[in-house]
Amino acid sequence: MIFSGLLRSIRKALRFVLEKPVTWLAGKVSSAPDKNSVMKALTELFDEYTNPKSRKLKRLNLNEINQRIIIFSDQHRGARNGADNFAVCENSYLTALDYYNKEKFYYVNLGDCEELWENTLFTIVKYNETVFEKEKLFISRDAYCKVFGNHDLFWDNDPLVPVWLKKIYGKVIRIYTGVLIRVDFSMGKHLNIFCTHGHQGDKQSDGNAFSKWFVSYVWGPLQNFLEINTNNPSANDNLKTLHNMYMYDWSAAQENTVLVTGHTHQPVFNSLTHLERLYQQLKKARTLNDADAQKKIEAEIPRRKREYDFVNQSFDTMRPTYFNSGCCCFEDGTITGIEISDGFIRLIKWSLVNGKPERAVAEEEKLESLAEMIGNSTQIKY
């Protein structure tokens, strides 16, 4: 008992001293997006759609898969220890999977599903049996696609992947770099929904050996001991904002195409974060002299700023071409994702209400309206 109390005191003191410098260093060495690299990598992957036998890009037609898709990313599931950012969200995630399987959704798992910079796959499999069993239900319906991210690159480069997949899912499935969903409308019109994890052009996914060594042998064990969660939207804001901007730049230059990623853990809908949308609503309320709406929005903005403080000053002129699923490892047990169903694309969140996970629609847009907005806006060239 005395030793346990002493250990807690030591952990608390070290966390106070080391949390900021070590978190800063972890972000500094692990993430450095380069615009040219981002553009080149996304273009090369998107161009895979011309190859019907591509092993990198999964092609889906919304009409052929029950018109319903759920996209989750960034679970970062680990060993249910102090470094496991998914543990607090497990209940929300399992409840969501039950709902989407019952409603016959197709599940796109968009990368960083397993935290393999800080854990072995053997450990993750041991502590996540229930999660994998839920995902197997989608596989049994042929309604599951798994994409790798930078924290689970193992799925793309380890020769023993088929062995592990057989152990986890009971069958070997293909792991993709991205997914292209085609949505057909009347009069021959269509919309491409291009999904990938979003780490393209980031040094941590381009063979940065020091970054991987640091996370695996220094930051991972230290995070575990200190019980620090860095996988939240406020961590490394500058780098995540920069990467979101590059993702938007690529998407805005495309025709009939929207881009859906994860990676930054920051939900984005129609190219806007929630904070940017609040500023957009505030501007409208002021124009309409709606004092009640203005007061409500002004009260909400400071709360959102504590989560995410960057505002792109071009938010009024941005094309609605970029979406981000957010993550499944928020500190309060909330998970976010992108739903495509019933002719709509939605940003959804599952949050704990009186201890029970509940689904809520944060934003939504009709797919056909989205296609029209993209088609009617001026195409940007980069």
C-alpha cells in the first residue's frame, strides 16, 4: 500500500514536469507533412482507380452495397493500460458497431486501428478479442474494408500479415491504402468519395526510422507509465492543421470528388471544423440581426477554442470537398465518424449520456446537393 502510494506520487510529479516537453518532442519528430509529397501521394493513389486489379485501392459503388457506409478511423487500440487511448471509448465503439451491423451498413475502417508503435500485435489481439469479434460480423456479410494508417503500417509490410489476419478474423482479408466510393445520380452525374487514412506525405509514414524508434522505445513506455493521452485534437495542433490544409488543397483541385481522411483526429465536414462553422453561423446571425442566435454562438466559441484554436480565414470561400472522420479515442469516451446513407453524408458522434453511448448527427448534407455545390464552384488549380 505504501509502495503504491509512493509510485502514484512519483508518477504525478514526473507527469507535471515531463508532459509538455516530451509531448512536444514526440510531435516534433513524428509528424512533418510536406505539401508536394502530400499532393503527389494522394494523386498516385487516386489514379489507381483506372486499374481494376489494384491491390492498393478498393472500389465500391454505393448502389451495390445497400446505400449505407460507416467510416471510423484512429481507434489506436492497445493493451488496456495507461497508454491505451481507446480503452475509455471501447463501450461507445462496440455499441456503434452493433447498431451499424444491425442496420446493414458497410464498414470502412480507415486506419490507425491498432496502436502498433507502442504495442505488439500479440498484445493487441489478446486485449481486443471482443472488438475483433464485432468487426468479424461485418466480414461475414462481405461488408468490411480495412485501410492501414501510419501507426499500423504493419498491415502493409509484414510477411506474417496473413497469419495474423487468419487468427483475428478467421480468414485472410486484403488490407488497402484507400477506398473509392462512386455515387451515381440521375442524368449520368456522379460523385467520387475518395477515402484514405491521410498520413500521405507525412515523414512518420515515409520511413522516418528515428520517429518510430522514439515512439516505440522512449515515448511509448513513458506514456504508459505517466498515463498521458496525446491522441486528441488538441495535441500538435499546428502540424495537424497544416496537414488538414494540404488535404483540403488536394481535394479542392479535383473534379466531382470529395476526400475523406482520418489521421489528424480533428472532425471536418464540408471542409470546415466545428469552430469555423460557428464563426460562419455567427457572421450570418450578425447579418440577420439575430441577437439570440448571436449570443448562443458567442457563448459556444470559447468552449470550442479550448479544443481547437485555429480558424482558416477563408472559411467562407472554401469548397466543400474535404471531410475528416475525427477519431475513436477522445478522452471523454466520444467517438466520431462519417456516415453515408439515405442520400446523405453525415458527421456523427457517439457520446456517453448518463453513462450510455448515444448516436447524434453533428452535421449532414444531401449527397446530390454536395455534388451540385462542388460542380458549381470554381475549380482551384495547384
